[in-house]
Amino acid sequence: MKTKEEYIASLRKLKLEAYMFGERVKNVVDHPIIRPSVNAMAATYELAHGDVMTATSHLTGKRINRFTHIHQSTDDLVNKSKMGRVLGCYTGACFQRCAGMDALNALSMVTYNIDQKYETEYSKRFLKFLEYVQENDLACDAAMTDAKGDRSLRPAEQPDPDQYLHVVKESEDGIVVRGSKMHQTGVLNSHEIIVMPTRAMWEADKDYAISFAIPTNTEGIIYIYGRQPCDTRKMEGETFDVGNIYYGGQECMVVFDNVFVPWERVFLYKEYEFAAELVEKFASYHRQSYACKAGMGDVLIGAAQAIAEYNGVAQASHVRDKITEMNHLNETIFCCSLACAYEGHKEPSGTYYVNTAMANITKLHVTRIPYELAKMAHEIAGGSVVTMPSEKDFRDPKIGKYVAKYLRGVEGIPVEHRIRMLRLIESLTMGLGAACYLPESMHGAGSPQAQRIMIQRQINLDAKKKAAKRLCGIE
């Protein structure tokens, strides 16, 4: 397994074509806006020890990073949930490696199922790729979301066919694809991109029914960095105005401009009826992964408790009630993630799969609970969360004394500690951290309606009606 330092060194060799603010980024790894996200993914290597963060490969028998593992038991699924919470709390940010793990596990099942129907060799190709990922401890980006264009039209109906990534050329050696994948979390920090379809496909859409894996530095791939609230604060040097001074998240628009993919890296090609299964399996795994939001919730609750103490209101009954409610809601996320793991089962491929209904219930809670936690944290912290002067004002030889004087809280608590904690709350709920805590809680792994649809499909209402009828004497 790679060390944290080896991982960061491996990124320097990629030389990706990335752009930010209309200019090409010359040094992706050390750019001040990008580096906190590198640090967050590096934590998945730094903490890779013990049963929660590592596993035994079913291919080689070697000890591997759990992010490259295919689940072999419900214990594996449970440890995945625990790993997400540990890292969410440790980084207070998106550590960007879950989606790649979830894509690997989804493909381990779907490639097997396609082979059973069509006698193809997708599973053999996939397992060869998987062993390569495990042996080199690679970080994988999972690329599912297309640009989509006019949402009322199917892929093959779009006026611009590139609104969904599709095959434009086929040869004996491989295929050429064109299109874009949006909102790609941690892609600049990854070694491989795993592309999957974004929705169910019909026969007319078969050129869009494509899944493959390709190195992130492949010719023709262009990365356009997504803006985040307060992102330029990172360019101001060492400053606690960023809130979380160590870690951060990252999203990019990824353009595939006539990119060649060799056949040995193709795992789905025009078997359009399997697109929906791949989407569903990946989505269910990824919705379980939102145990990480319980970890980030731990940080926010800790910050809310600390600022209540710094403000001198920690013993107020309404504040204690809010802290209790924050813990209650936050644990609900983790309970749901654990439940879908414990209720997992073995698929024909041998991979263990989560309980789909419970996984979707986990994510539906995540679209609500972090917003409630943020609301209560704001109420506890007070208006200074959004009105504080900058660190430069605090350090200024003339006006700094006024900032320190009037931002002081409880006697004995350094004023800088109070400012830092308020900035962390701002970051988690409105600033840099909010990009991966709140909007990502809403839209990551699918927006709320996607979960409602899956829950509707999974819940057996007839069985519930039968139970009710029996108890009131209706035959």
C-alpha cells in the first residue's frame, strides 16, 4: 500500500491538463486552492491500517487499502460505513475516494451478470483492472453524471449528441468517446477514471451505454475546476479565514475530447439493458457511503459545543437541547448506513451488496439532516459567523486591538480560538466546507427524488396492507 507521501508523489507524475479561472494550472498538486483536497484524499492513505481501513484482497490474498476492496461479507460493508465516518471526522471534508470504491464494487457484479447473459469477457477484463488498482493502491474517480442538456429528452434525442458521453468511433483496438462528466469529486487527485452511464438506456441510446476505465492523464481529457464559496481565501497565504486549515473538497467538469479507450479497459458496450442495473447498484453503494456526513456532523457538533462554551452559553437549557438534538439527528445518518450494511447480501458474482431500500433511506436523511445541523449551529454561534473582520484585520498593528477587544468571549479563552471556531462553522455551513457538506449532501449520489423513486420500488406495500387487514379482520 502507498504511504501518504508516495501518493502525493504519484500525483506529480500525471501532468494533467487542468484549467481554473480561465488559465491552465501549471502545478495541480501544489496550487493553493487545490492542495487542501489533495491533503484530504491523502488521509485515506495516511490512516490505512487496522481492520476498518484495510482488507484482504480476494484476488491476491494481500492486505490492501479498503478503498480498492470488493466486499466479501457484511462485515466488509459495516467497516466501509465505519471508515467513512472516521475519515469524515478526521478531515471535516470530502475525502473523495468513496465513489471510486463504489464503482469498483458495482462493476464487479454487473460485468459478471452481463457475461452470464451474453458470454462476454467483461468480468475477466474488470478483474484484471481491479488487480492492477489493488497492486498499485490507485485512487479511482467514478464518472457517472453527464451534462444531460435538455432533461426532457433522452440521450439519443439530444440536438447536441455530446450532452451524454458516447461512442463516436470503433476500431479493432478500441473505441473513441466524446462528451463530458460533471461534478467530478476528487478527479484531479485520482489515478484512474471509471466511466459509467448516468441513467437507464433504451435501444436507441445504445451508443451511450458505455462503461470503461482510463488513466486520468489520457490524451484528450480536459479538466475545468469548479468554483466554491470563498475559494480565493485559500490564496491569501496561511490564514484561519478558510476555517478548515488542512483539508477541503474538489469538483471538476471533465471533458472527453475524442478520447481513445482500448478494448481491454471496456466493461460495458451497447448492452443498454444493463445500464440501469449499473446505475442502481452504484447509487445504492454510494448512498451507503454517506456515513461520511455523520463524521462531518461530528465536527460541526464539536464546533457548536466549543463556541457555546466560548460564548458562555453552554449551560443554557435551549443550547443543551440543541446539542442533544444535533447528536440525535447525526446518529440517525450513521444508524441508517449501518443498517443497510448489516442487511446486505451476497450477489451471484460473490460480491456483497447493501440493502437497497435502507441505502436510499440513508441518503434521503442526508438531504435533510445536515441542513438542520447547520441551522442549529448558526443559532448557537450567533451573528459573528457571517460578520467577522478578516485575519488581516486581527493581525493589523493599528486596528487589531479593536478586533481582539470586541470579539472576546469568556474570560480565559484566547480570542483567536473563538475566531477560529467561528470560521470553522462558517466554512462547514456556508463557505469552502459547505460545498461538500450541504449542497453535496443534497445532490451527491442523486438528488432526493432519486431516492424516493428507489424507495417506492423497494418497499412492499402489499405486505404492509396484508398485515393491517389481518389485524382488523378483513379477509
